[in-house]
Amino acid sequence: MLASTFVLGTQSEGKPPWAPVKPAVVRWAPARLVNGSPFLFRVRPSVRLKSLTGTWLGHELFFDYNPGKQTWVGFAGVSLETKPGRYPLVLHGISQQDARVDMDSQVRVWAAKYPTIVLHVPEKFTAPAPEMRTRIDQEKELKAKVFAVISPEREWAGRFLPAVSTSVSDPFGTRRTFNGAVKSVHGGLDYHAPVGTPLKAINSGTVILARDLFFEGNCVVLDHGQGLLSLYMHLWKIKVHEGERVERGREIGLSGATGRATGPHVHLAVRWQGVYLNPAELLNLRVP
């Protein structure tokens, strides 16, 4: 785990705008962040705070307070498009005396190397017929609304679980070429899974989408809170309903090969405030 130390400042009437106090510590894990990395960071101020907010690469941050360790815990991620470099993690707190406490730390991002693969799928998925365009456009609008959901309350708790126990067939971040023409970036993990393999919720959340889509096939999206979503695609059968609250490890469907799929498998994706993150790294996080 990497630790960065910086000085806090307070601002109040009749005093200098930045009255220095003892340093606070921000720690984040994993230590090496690359394109697609999710990460947890812990803030331990030297003054007691009533609230803490912040931003990271233009995204709003949410925090949970651990009174036993006197630590604030937040979640964030690095998009696939972020260039290598150092980026500010900006935090704003309100002390018990109602003074503003501003904190800033630099977080380094390294470049990730992802492979390129070639796939072949039915032509209807790379050059859809005109009569299918209306459906595709409608689903695009629907997905945009679903993916924009940011619930401030955290629903997930404890470590994230694999959706299935089978091996990975296609990792996150691969550059894909479909039928030699259509190109995309793989925003999730593909698992080997015969048709009918049970899928589990990787953590607790609320079902915000459970329906058949043109490209994704039968698809389930869970809202875990604080902008974190998990997506399960190409299912043979959906076993949850929109609006339903599910617990971590709950069976939510059975694997299949619906939608744009080259064969039976499970596609698991994770989005945080519009950014696709590497599910494999999320599963390895030590979550408090």
C-alpha cells in the first residue's frame, strides 16, 4: 500500500486563511494504479471532521467514516483513457468547530499494456439491418440513463466475490476487432461458462436493469451505491427483477450466449461514474 503525506489547512474568520496543523495521511491501494484500476483510499486527518468530500479526475467522491480507526474510506477509479502522470486527489473537510479543512495529494497513474484480439460474430452485430436501428438507438438512450445513476449511499460491504468460479477466457482492456472492421475495447471480464451456469452478485446492491438488449443479450445491472455498478451480460435466464434489492452472493441469473456473443460465456463489467474498471482488480481489493 502506498502512503502520501500532506499538510492540512484550516480557514476561519479573523485568522490567516490557511492556519497549518499537523500532517494527515492518505493511503491508497493497490499501490500501482494503471488504466482501469479501481482503488480504495483511506484518509486519517489530525483534526476531527464532521464531513468530508472530494474530487478525483472530475468525479465526485463519497466517504464512509470508521470511528474505531478514525479513518475516512473512499472509492475511486482510473479510466482507460487517462494518460500516465500524477493527478490531484482533492479533499475538503468540515471540522467539529465548523472550520474548512482542505487537503490535496498527488496520485500517480502508470500506463497499462493491453493486447489486441480478432473476433468473428454474425454480420447483424457489426452491420445491423435498418429495421434494428430503432431498437439499438432506444437501448442506447436507456443504457445512458442507467449508467448515469449515482446513488450517494453505499450498499456494498466486504470483499467483492467472483460472479462465477470458472476461469477467465478474455481479460479486461483487450483491443478487439470484430469481423475485421468494427473496433472496441473490452470493458469487462469474460469467463468460460457452459449454458446454465449460475451467476452470483459480486456484492450487495439494487437491480436497476434486468432485460434483453440487442448487443448485451439478457442483461442485469446492479447499483452498489456511490456510483459503482456491476453488469452481467449474455445470460440465458434472468432471475431478478428491476427495483429488487439483492445481497452479496445471491444468484441473479444463468449464463448463456445471447446478444453479441461468440459462444456461451459470462461477461462481467464494472462501471464507476461512467468509467469502466477492471473487475479482476476489484475482486482483489481488501475492502473494509
